[in-house]
Amino acid sequence: MQWSTAVPNLVIGLREGLEAGLVVTILLAAARRSAPDGTRRPTAPVWLGALAAVTCAGAFAAVLTVSDSVLSSNGQEALGGLLSVLAVGLITAMVVWMRRASASLAGELRGKVAAASLAGPAALAAAAFLAVGREGLETALFLWTAARASGSSTGPLVGAAVGLLGAVALCTLLFRRAIRWNVGAFLTRTAVLLVVIAAGVLAYGLGDLQDAGWVPGHAWVAFDLTSRVDASAWWVGLVSGLTDLSPRMTVLQVTAWAVYLVLALRALAVAGRTPAPQPPEPAAPTVEPVATHGGEGRRRGDALTARLASRPWRTAGVVVLVPALAAVALVQLLPRSSAAASTLEVTDTRCAQDLSAPSAGTQVFQVTNSSSKIVEVDLDDASGGIVAEIETLAPGTTAPMSATLGDGTYTVECLPAGGDPMSSAPVQVTGSTGGATATAALAVRPISVHDLEGPDDAYQTYASGQLSQLAAQVATLQVDLRRGDLVAARRDWLPAQLTWERVGASYDSFGDLGTAVDGLPDGLPRGVDDPGFTGLHRLEHGLFHGQSAAQLAPVADQLAEDVAAVQRHLGDDDLAGDPTQLPVRAHENLEDALRDHLTGLDDEGGGAQYAMTAADVDVTRTVLSDLAPLLDARRPHLVTTAQTQLDQLDSALAATRAGDGTWTAPADVPWAQQQAVRASLGAVLETLSSVPDLLEVPPGS
């Protein structure tokens, strides 16, 4: 067990358990003082209400766990992602509310208990059930999602148990007045820790939704350190365990983590400065009964509650059994696999040696990691396609892996962090009733860096030729400006800009060197007048905003040097040397056109958005051709479909040209033609969006 995975759930269990325990403590104390004649009210209704809430929360967690295990891999990721986002929302609202209302919580609860006690024991039990039930359900959901995010089960369970037991002990001591403790300060400090943990759970949940295909951006990787750090190292486990951050995260995950952290901490700070509304003093109770329409029903409820409270042990057994039986009944209604779950084990030297030939249909494999390293487990078909996977399985833990199997041969592959891959013996599945086709559609054939090196070399050769042409065009611009011929410079600027577009450096994928050639003034302190605004768009701004040739000649000279720097470093990983970025480039070139060109974001006066989009179509065709053999083996007809859609986009763009063949600024193009361009671009982008996923190299390979 890794203690780093236990600490977050320990904090959650202690914090949330203490909140629920304080509610029970206040309810008990208030109930004893609330009798109008000064006698001590029985506290059994409070205990029964709290016990019912706890058992309902436990049943809820059990249903979550079982339902997750019977879903497909995509279903598990979607469920985990949705519940993670929901848990973060609930826990954030709870800590902010507790921060704002902590000063008046006791008085508010005492007032409600006083009113409930006058209404009878049934209302008192309901008050306890609702107060504890809210905390219990939030705690169960957040503990479940945090444990799932850590990729472990033992550590989070131990941490949660220790935290909850600690909360019970502290609340008992507080109730007996054995200790004095500034609970408000404790809740404030742990709220910050809880927000940090929630930020990691949110990032993990969004990653699950991206893996399931519910949220875009799965291939937009912010950083990938899997090849540089050992995932089994103690410090990696400590950081990932405490924060739920991983060595590989997408742009959406990093953005959501940072934005949530800032906003949640800000909300906590504001809540701490906002005075909590003081609850009104409860009115003096009157002993005379007040006739109400529901008086008879309430008296019956009170009589039933009093009768149940007089038999506490029997009632407690019923309170525990009813939610448990309800959970069992609900679990029985969940869809079942066509065969019993199989148990697979991964050790330091063997991978699923206990795999036996399963039946066709939906299967659930319970995979146990008995090794000393974090392991990725894949179920591959005969073509090498991944039918199901567990991306992260921590040592000493077990996780379900669901798959729909058709006729064919299957192998389990184990990829330990920092170790050599291992495989099980192949097994044959027969007896399919049409599942083979479905399985083939779900399987994704894995790919390696070596597979992408050839296409990337071809792309670099193509890009090098475009850069040579660009260098010559920039030299022509230099001559125009030295002669003071601004008309010629405006004419020669567009071919140079289009050549750079055909290089395919979308989304600033060439780093600072690419920004120097094609950067925009957005975000610079002085905007278009900032010295950091250089390159082709700087020339465009000057040429179409009345600047002189003398002002622009130094810009062209600097551009020539920057293009030469890109040529020298083209093979660097930060530019075009990383083969794993080529599939991303197949989609992002046109996505960048949609973001920058068609919105006018990068228009500095030349009105060349449609011309630049057409150039992006050219480079997209080139990249698709380089990747075609790999794509055809994984998704037949995708390349053909995309090329047809690119033809349609080219036709829509050509229709925007003027009668003499010159490009027209989008603002001067009829609305119907603008919509035709957008529709064609959207269609091809939808087709190309699957390319990065189909050709994604597994982390660490």
C-alpha cells in the first residue's frame, strides 16, 4: 500500500466525518435541552436518523462500485468522469457554505431541533437523517471518486477509515467536553487542502470524459513526462497521491485544475470575510397544542417513532438492513455480462498467466496487480487492437476491465512503469453471435514511435522545401522594401504568408521560433507597437496601415533571420522532430484556421483569411497522405472521406474569389458563401478529429 494514496482520503474522511459528527453532537446536546418542562428528551431518534443516513450513504457507494464494474471501458470512464465533476461541485459548495456559516451553525441547528422536538420524535429523527445524510452522500461520492482517481483501492480505503475513526473520536471528546478545540480554524485550514484535492479530482474526471469521447481535446497534451520520470518513484507517487496530478495531462485538464484552484480559493477567502446571517432566536414554546390539518398523521408518526425508539437494537438492525437490501436489489437490476467475471493477476515476472478462454459477449476481468510497479493492462485482439484497458493499476490493487468479445484470438499485455512489457498466452474465443464485428469496431490497433518516424521524415522533407521557398520570398520582400516599392511589397507579402501556412506550424507548434515568424500582437504590452511583434503579420500590419518602407525594412531583415533559424532547427522535437505530434498536426492545421482565420483573429489588414485557409487545406492533404497507410489499417475509408471533404472545402473557398481570381476578404463575401465555407470546414474537422486518437502512442512506449 502506498501511503501517498491514503493521505487525500484521510483528509476527506477526517474533514467530512468531523462535519457530520459535529452535526450529530449539536443535535444530541440540543435535544437534551429542548423539552419545555425541563426534562431530558430521549436521544434515540437522533441516533436512528443518523444511522439511517450512514447506511444509505454506504449503500450508495456500493451501488456506484458495482455499477462501475459492469460497464464497458468507455462507460466506466464516462461514469467516473461525470461523478468526479459532480463530487467536486458538491464538495466545493459544502466547504464554502461551511466557511460562511460556521459561526452560526450551532445556533441554527439548535433552533431547528427545538422546533423539531416540539413536533415530536419523528421530526427529530428526520432532522438528524437530513443533516447527516447530506454529509454522508457527499462524503461517499467524493471518497469514491478520489479513490478512483488515485488508481488504487487499499490506500484510499485505509486513509478514509482512519480519517472517519479520528473524526468519531474527536466528536466524542468534544461532546463530553474532554477537550477544547478551535474547530472553526481546523475547518478553515482543511478546506484549503480539500480544494487542492478536489482540483486534482476535477482534472482526472475531465480526463476520463476525454478518454470516453464525451469531451474534446484528448490529443491536446499540455505535457507528457511519462518518458522522463519513473511513475513508480516515491516522489511521483507522493505528488500524484496528494494532488491526483499525473505525469501526462491535457490542456483542458491543466486549465481546469488551475482555474478551479484560483476560483475556489477565492471563494473561500470571500466566504471567510462575509458575516454569516445570525439565526433568529426560537420563539418561546407554548405547551398548548395547536390543531393542524395533519395533526392525526403526525401523532401516528410520533407514536411509531417512539415505539421504534423503545426497541433500539431491533430498529437499528432494520435501519441497516433496509438500505442494504435496496442496494442489493438495485445491483441485481444492473446489466450483467454473459459470463462470470474472470480473475487475472499481474506479477513482476508474469502477465495474466491465469487467463483462460472466455466466452463470447461482454466479459468483466478482475485484474489484480501483485507486482511492485504501476502497470498498464491492455486486452488486445489478433490485429493488435486494444479492446479494453486499465491505464493505471497501482501495486496491491484490483480493478475491473470490461470488454465485448467476438470470435478471435486475444492476449493480455502488461506494461509496467519503467519495466519491460509482458504478455499472456493467447486464448481463442468462439461462439459469437455477431459480436466480432462490434469488437473490431471498438478495438484500436496500437502504434509506436517507430511507426510514425517514416511519415514524420516525409513531412520534414516537405516542410524543408516550403521553408526554402519562403526564404526566397522573404528575400524578394527585402528587395521591395529597400527600393521603397510598397505596392510590390503588398503583392509579394501574400505568397510568403501562404507558403508559411503550408509549412503546417499550427497552434504555435513551432514554439518561439515559429512565433517569431508568424506571431500576433495579442497579449503583448504595447500591442502592434511592441518590439516583440515580429514576422509576417507585423509586415502585414505595416503594409496595410500606411507605414513606410524604411520602417518595415528592418522587420523583413529580422524575418529572414528567423526563417533561417526555423530551417536550422526544423528537426528539433520542439518543431517537427517529434513524430508523435504528426497525427495532431493532421487535425490542428484546419482547426487553427477555424480559430484564427475565419474569426479574423489574425487579420492585420490583408484580408487573406480564405487564402490562408486554402493553404492550410494543402498541408492537411500532405500530412494525410503521409499518414494514410497507418490510418487505412485502423479506420478504412477515413482518408478517402477526408480527402473528399477537403475537395468540397476547396470548392467552397474558390467560390469566394473575385472574378479576376484574386482572394476576397471575408467581410466582402456574401453570407451564404461564408456559411458554405464554415459548413465544409466543420464537416472535415469532425472527420479528422479521430486521427490523433487512432494514432496516439501509448504513454511510456
